[in-house]
Amino acid sequence: MSTLLIKNIGEFFTGDITNPLASVTSLLIDGNKIAALDPPADTKADAIIDAGGSAVMPGLVDGHVHPVFGEWTPTQDTIGWIGNYLHGGTTTMVSACELHVPGLDYENLTPDLVTSLAVVTAHTTGRIRWSGARVHAGTVILVPGMKEEHFDRLAAAKSICAKFIFFPLASRKDEALQYQEWCRARGIRTKVHTGGVSRSGLSQMCGYDILSWLKPDIAAHLSGGPIPMSDDDLDKVIDTTSFAIEICSSGNYGSTKRAVERMRAKNQLARLTLGTDTPGGTGVIPRGMLRNICYIASVCGVPPAEAVAVATGNTAEAHGLDVGILAPGRPADIVICGPVEGSAGTSISDAIAHGDLPGIAYVIADGEIVVSGRSRQTPPPKRKMFFSCCDLHTGGFAAS
């Protein structure tokens, strides 16, 4: 396996909310894993990135996407959206169900249909890395009448999430709780659509009364997707429950500010996760996760390093994933970035605190450099970075 050394790191964002910023100046990758932080100065590597004082952070984890098949989304008639999100720093995405399949009749969903759809998308969209990004597809749309064997099929397909969105929770409480039991026995997280009706017009409304007994693993888009629950319900969910809470780009800005500020005041940022809730009516947003980070930092007062941790380690952990943390043995999903020319920030922390978009130079996914030199979705960082590697044809080194 090849090795890659990243040196001259400025700020080092760990992705760990308990220790979000560390004094690390170099990182060694061996194959698809992080081998060491601050390896010995004489460490040899097959390739070297000189970060030139720029920042290193984990690849971003979008906890709420709606894929269909591959990089095509019919909602905005767009091809290549996953690769564009990768250029926005997102290396991992979790499906919140593949409900945008053309022709899918929301009013006539059956257990066999929704299970088969999840299995097919898990074995297609979820099978390979698209443009280098990992999409955890195969999230089932939970419907009445499902049996335990349906969940066996989902587990066999390696589905990691199940979604309550059209399920009549208020009238079928016992069945919903049984589904949760079957999911958890198989390592499948449950996520529930909260707030008002979605673009489909058929999603079930969900506020505190339902969340208080359902207790899902993750309450999706608590501040709206696109319509939030009432302020009183939002406050009670934060104050009296303990499951993970998701904030999405598709939500209500005022409710997002209210929720994040309340969670910060109550020392509950460890349960906060982020997603874009795209592609959908909100659009396709390649820089969506970066914008989420900047919003909760610059508007809601979350310290920048903690905002990065929310978008990486927090979101990954809530979905049972081992990405999102930069530590030895963890997957080598990494973003190298810096302030953009003209930004108010002299560091990434300064820029994020001000709400300024970082400029991405490199994205590494599963140990492979998938964005090199600069991103096509952000302005370039003002600090110069350099790459050198062994030229297998000449036996020498090539630099750029």
C-alpha cells in the first residue's frame, strides 16, 4: 500500500467534539487509514503534501441526502451532484431514503416494494464510491405491515438507516416501536421526519408528542425540512430528550438559530448533527455542509472547531460510522483548506467564525487524493500548497 505524508499543517481539526482542535503539524496515511499523527521527522512517504500552514479537517459527513441512482437526481434534473458535493468537502453521505425515484406512488407503498427499493439502491448507489465519495444508500421508507423478514433483508443489504416519513405514527404506535426494536437488533439506525409537511405533501407531521415516546436514534431536520415544529415543541425536545438532533440546510433559519443556541447553552452540542436534506426542493448545494458549519458558527455562536466536529465526528457517530475523526486507525477522509483571498479570517477558525467560506485545495477520500490543487466548487485558498510524489516512470520525484 502507498503512503502519503501531509506536513506543515496549520490548524488541525480532529472532528472530536470533546477535543476539536489539536496541536498536530503532520499526518501520515498508509493505504486507506491514518497511520500516525506527528510521525518522526525522518518519516519517508511515497507522496507528500506540504500544506503550507493551511488547515486539515475530516471529510464532511452529510447526514441527510436523497439519492436515487448514481449521480443523477430527478428532483433538479442534475447529473454529477455527488462529485460536486465532494468538491465541497463532503466525503460521506447518508441517505434519508430514496423517495425521489420517478413514478414512485407514495399513496400505495407496500412492505415488499419499499424493502426492494432499499435493497436495490444499497446494491447500486451504495455499492461503489461515486467520484470518490461514499453514499450510504438503501434507507427504507417505513410503511405499515412490515414483518421481521423485511428487516432481515435490509440487514443483509447492509442498510444502516430506516426512515419514518409517511408512516402514521400517531395511530400505529405499537407497530412503530416494534420496527425500532427490529432495527436496533440489526444495527440499523432509525430517523424520523419532524415538523410540518414536506414537498411530497404526504409526510406525517411530527412534534414533541410523538418524539417523546418514539425516541428515534435521530430526529431529522428539527428546525424544519422545510417546515419546523412549533417553538414550544422544539424547546421541549431539546430539554427533555436525549437522542441525536439533526439540523439541515432545508430548514427555517430562525428555528435553526433557536435550536442551536439552546443546545449550546445547555451543553448539548454532542448530540447535534448536520445534513443538507438535498437534492430536493431546496436544490443541489455542493457547498451545503460548509455553509452549515459557517452558519452555526457565525450566527449561532458555536466555536468554529466544534462546528466542524458537529459536521464530521458527531454526524458520523450518530449514524454508526467510523469516519469523521482524524486519529490513527481511522479512515483517511481528509480536507485541506484555508482562508480565501479577501476573507476576514487569517485562519480557518477566524474565517468560519466570520461566516466566510473556506477555500479547498485537497480532498482525500479512503486514502486517495480525489481533489488536487483546488476545488471546482470553492474559491482557491490564499496559502500555497505543494505536492510531490515518486514518478514511477523515471524513479525521481515530480512536484507541482
